[in-house]
Amino acid sequence: MATPSAIERMAEAVWELPVSYKEGMRVPARIYATEKLLRDMDDAVFDQITNVATLPGITGYAFCMPDGHFGYGFPIGGVAAMDIEKGGVISPGGIGFDINCGMRLVRTDLSYDDVKPRLKELVDRLFRAVPAGVGSKGFLRLSRDEFRKVVERGARWCVKNGYGWQEDLDLTEEFGSMDGVDVDTVSEKAVERGFNQIGTLGSGNHYLEVQVLRKEHIYDEKLAQAFGLFPGQIVLMFHCGSRGFGHQVATDYLQLFLNVMEKKYHIHVNDRELACAPFDSPEGRDYFSAMKGGINMSFANRQMILHRIREVFSEMFGQSAERLGLHMIYDVCHNTAKLERHMVAGKERNLLVHRKGATRAFGPGMQGLPEQYKSIGQPVIIGGSMETGSYLLVGTKEAEKTFYSTAHGSGRTMSRAKARKQWRGDRLQHDLEQKGIYIRTASYAGLAEEAGGAYKDIDDVVAASKIGGTSKPVARFTPVGNVKG
């Protein structure tokens, strides 16, 4: 892989391709990475992020985070803020098909010593309680009309109906629900694909993991204590999104935008996967509404999974979830576009921030944070591979330069097809069990796709995020049990 010769180092972990790199670039492209991560990035990342820099209304820079790799339209790890008062566009390729694919981190009062003797039983029970795999269906049986209410209200619907606690909403990005969803902007096909999938992991890189916090992996003791963490603690982390519902929303509007982008709005893009429409247009507003419905469906999905996790722990250990301390630390989104106020050239602007495979990372004191995190910043959850580990970080004031955005995971270095050729899922499952990681999977082929060797080094990604100033590490968690789609 060849790094473009035009790239310039702006800081220790910040690189820039100037507007002269490609005709039509409106802003420079900035990539956050160590030298090693930059060198190993696929060539398509540089092409895609500079294509993003040509979109109407883009402000500041087109950003790529340290976990950046090839995606649909935007690279995964791409961030772009559009000034909606200056013709800024909204693009499904800058959000992704799995709308609000995100992470939720849950602490417990249990230690690894408490869980280790029954770890396999615990993972087996979680595997039965939380359906995983392609086409999996949840235990919640909803009519299509009731599902539309979920799309409007998100995790608030779950809590109102007894599937969670008020504090869960307080500790979820956007407090578990995006307002302003008009269900008429969502197709019947999207409803049909999603109405029976709430409370399911799905497939791909989605997982539910039992993790342990080792003393040597606490990097900021004061912050760790503020999040209720202690050495030897068992935590739960899971990653999933809006399933078939979000995929169909993206598909519907990509087709619509391809039909109107040039003919109606005279917008020309370098890549049809960047199909877009002005945010302030009927099509743009409709997609924004439907996309927020996808965000809400995903919040509800993760809320229902948490409810099932609490049931499993309560049944296994003979105490209530409250007594066992199964409290959320936070729920963060990837794959979204949100209206936010940011400073640009000394003036506050109303921007539509696309985060494709990137995490919001608000710094201390910002609006939108839970009260208990106002003084320390937003929790950031960066998931690693099932063989390595995952991180809790916090947003920083310095992250304002990326519109308060940071990495979302390890980032792939290998296609799924290549990973399936290199590893066998059954052998991988056996080898990981020998290393103390017990895995249940819905598909051996899917397991092979998620081998640790198919991903970047999570420690390198976090180091680049720290050096670049976009987020600060608090703790690293080691997997001991995993449910895979």
C-alpha cells in the first residue's frame, strides 16, 4: 500500500492531503494515525476521504479516524460536517447502512472470581437469550403499528413498557431517542424487515462480550472510579445496530438521491456511492427523519438486549439485577448524522456532522452529556477484536478540532472473504477457548471473518487517538466470553 506523496505531517499523529491533491476538493483531508497505521491503510481510504472533501457545504476538513478503512462512499472512520446554511448535503454513504450501529458498556458488582466457575454456563445462557446471526428474530412480538411507535420513541418506548430503568436513558447518547421522526418517511419494506428484530445482535462484527478489568489495564484511576470500575471486575460490552430496518432505510434513500441529485439539484460527485441531496430539501429532510428512526430502532434494540442480559444474570446468580450492580456506563452511536453547534473560524455554526464508523466524543462541560459526566467528558467505547480487548476512553476539549469525533473500533485490515480463507471458525473457537475465551457463535464462517488477525491493533488505534487528542484512555477490558453472530 502506497501512502500518497502529497501527504504532509501536521502533528505527531495528524496527516493532511491539501485541496490541490484532487480537483474539486473544497477542504483538505486530515487523517489521524500513527506512522504504522497510515502506512497500512488501504489505498482506497485516501481516494474516498478526498472524494468526501468535494461534497457541497463541507466545513473545515474531511476527517479519517485511526481505524479508517475502505467503506461504502465514505471510508469507515470518516467524519464530515456540512454547513446547512451554505448548501450542505446529507449523504447515506456518510452514515452507513447499519444506522446507529453502536456500543453499550455495562458494569457489574461481580468479580472474575465470582463468574469464572460458571462462565460457560453464563455465555450459553446469554447465547440463548440474545438471538444472533443473519435473520435472527427477537423474543419481543410487536405489530407493525407498535413497531412504528418504537421507531418514533426509541429506548424511551422500552423503558415505558418495563424493559429498562430511567437511568438507562440518562446514560444513552441522545438520552435514548431522537425527536422529530415522521414514520411516513419510512417505507413499508423497512418496517417489514425490522419489526421482529428488536433484541437481536445480527451478524458480522456484532457481538456480546463478557470482559474482565485487570488492575494493570486501568490507566486513570480517578476516572475509572468515577465510572464505577474496579480491578478484577466483570463488565459486559455489546455492539449492534438497526438490523434490516436501517439497511432498508439507507437503500431506499440512496436510490432516491441518485434519481434527484443531478437532475434536480445539479450536484455532481466523484463516486455514485456518495449520492446526496441538500439537507434543506424535501428529500434531504425526509431522509433525516427516516435516519433518526433508524437511530431510535437501534437504541431500542440495545435496550432490549440489556433487559435480557439482566434477566440472565438475575436467574443465574439468584439476585436482582439491581443487587448485582448491572448499571450502564454508557451507550454510544456510530453511523449517524446529527445537527450540532460547533465553532468555525471563530463563529458558532449549525452543522450536520456525519460520523461513519466514528464515535462522538464530547469534552467536559458540553451540552448533551449526562449530569454525572459533565465534569469529566463523554464516555467513549472502542471495541477491539474478540481475541484482544476493548477500551473505555473519554472525550476531550481538544477534540473540538474533529467536531468532537474519535475512532470507533479496531478497523479491518482484511476483507471478510480473505479472512474466511485464512481461518476456520471451528479451529478458531477451539484455540480461543484454550486461551481462556469461551465463544458461542451462530456461524463458523462468521466467526472466521472476525479473527483477530483481520483487524488492526486496537492498542495502536487508541494510541493514535490519544496522541491526536481526540480521546483519552481510561481502561482496557480483556474478553473472557463472547456471543457472536
